Amino acid sequence: MIKLINKSEEKIEIKTDINFSLANAIRRSTNYIPTLAVDTLEISKNDSALYDEIIAHRVGLIPLKNAKLKLPEECGCEKEEGCGKCAVKFKLSLQGPCTVYSTDLNPKSEIPYKMPITLLGKDQELEFVANAKMGLGNQHAKFSPGMIYYRYSEDLEKEDDDSFKKMSENSKKDENKEMIMFIESWGQMSAKEIFIESIEVLDKEIKSLIKKIK
């Protein structure tokens, strides 16, 4: 049984009675969905109060609209910075006074959310080129497109602080209980796409295992 409770671009809630093991396998598969994120930053000017490393860290965590590019290890270009088939370049050049936002990166069309990066005072400048590549969430959190988690329906109805502990201890005998699955997106792709691709990744892994066993 699968019943849709709520649906939006960013979040989906589903009521289902699938077993605990399958739900957990789908949840873990989100870390194997190829996702675009800034991998390296070449900073030519940085007069802000933040170190280059902090700027690079913040830019690396900016959600970018996912692209149908190849993973670096699957591309035959053998270039460290990648090519048009496996990488995308973003540029930023600003002079203060102003707040530098994620939407100041070019091309702007690939940035779904306006997120602050740093502040620039009068005559201060920030200029860099960001190189984005595809990656997997199991390699780094910045490549995670979102998350899938679940709670048993009856636990959501209880106001018991020990419900998480009880759920963990009784997971085996709770396998056939009704649960609510939550699919949340960070912005790179829709919640629907995350759910579909998680299942496709799991299906691919199962088929690969079957071949190895044969």
C-alpha cells in the first residue's frame, strides 16, 4: 500500500506499509545519485573578512541545478578541470559595499536559491572562478541532493520521548507496520526526481549483484 499525503517541488510525504529493510535501502540510495556541486575555486581577489578557505567551503555547499553530465571517472577527457561533458564553470566578480549572494554567480539560471556568501565593504572586491563537477553523496555531503527518512505512523501519534529508542530496538518486529516516508530536496532536483532516482539506483545495484552471483 502506498498513499500520497503531501507533495511539493521540495518535499513529498508518503504513507506506506513496505518493510523496514526496503525503506532503508531506498534511503541509503540517495547517496549514489550523481549531483552537481562546486569542486574547486580559483580566487583571484578576496578583500572580505573571510579566509579563502571559508569562501570556498560556502560556495561548495551552494545547491546547483542538476545537470546531465558524466561523473569525472566516466569521462574520457582526462583533464583535471574537466570538460563540457563533465564540468561547468561559474564566475563571480563584485565590488562593495554589498552582500555577496549565490545568485551573483554566473550563469545565474543554474542557482535555485539566494544564499549569502560574504559581506564586502567599500572598495572591497571578491573575484573567483568556480569549477563544478558531478559527484556522489557518499564521497562528500555537498553532492547529496536531499534526504529520505521515515517514521512509523503510530510513533508520530505518540508524544513519547523514548519513541526513537523503542523504534530502533523493535525494528525487526516492526517491519510490516505502516510508516510515513519523507523525501526532501536541497534544490538540485525535485523531491519526486530524488525518489525515482533512488529507486533506479537501488534497482541497478541489485541487477549488478545478481550478475556477479551468476
